[in-house]
Amino acid sequence: MRIVKSVFLCLFLLLISICTVDASMKKGNVASGKYKGYVFSTYENGPCTVDVIYDSASADIDVAMGVSSGSDAVVVCMGVSTQKNHDSCTTSLPGGTVFFIVDSYRGSSPFRVVVDCASDESASNAGRSSSSETIQEIDPNSIGNKFLQQIKNLQKTVK
């Protein structure tokens, strides 16, 4: 039995060392019908995921990602989950600045948002992330009206 426990412990530690993931987390609170804007940079092409976990079961919180397009940003991914307390958005992005919005479609709630990106090369190598993204809160209006309008239009179409 001791040997089995030792082998299990060694395998567990090996698994943890192989599957390291560098992700960034930010906490916030969004009021009903409002949104919070954030920005991060990714340095290589590859998949990025933004997950938002929120506390209120009666709220409906969405997340959307966008990239710069001239003086505005365009939506490249929008999560519209039917799950309670969670929404997610995953897409492949070019290296550069990425914007995202945590939007309260209905209800207010504290939330945690996690951003995880990997390069195309590292995504095929045991799921390792290439860098740790630093999330900064910004004025959502600085992203551009076109971006915010696209999100509202998508919500009306889907919900």
C-alpha cells in the first residue's frame, strides 16, 4: 500500500510540473445593465480564453473579446452561456492588444475573470501557456462605440 501511495504521489507531482498554466485573474463587480472594460496583451498568435465566474444565480453576465480595428475594436468572440454563474469565450488571436467586456445583461454580481492564452506552438505542447497576461481595467467607452454596439446587437439576436 505504501508503494502505491508513493507511486501515486510521484505521478501527481509529475503531472503538476508538466501541466503548468500561466493565467491571470481579476476580480470585479458589475451593476445591472452595465459593463466593465479590460485590456491585455498577447505576444504570439494562438488561442485565448476569457472565463467569467459570477456569484449571483439570478444574474446573466456575458463576456466578449475584441481586437483593434482603426480607431475602434471589433468583436471576435462572444460568450452567451445558458449556464448559471459562468460564461466563457475562446478564440484564436493574433499577437497584440485584446479588449474584453464583462457585460451584465441582467442583474448585478461580483465576478472573477480569468484570461489564459497560449501560442500556436505551445498549444500543441502539453497545453502550456507562453506568457502570463496582465489584465488592466479601462474605461469601456475608450474601446469604441462600434464594439459596444456589436455586443448589444449580438445579445439581442441570441437571447
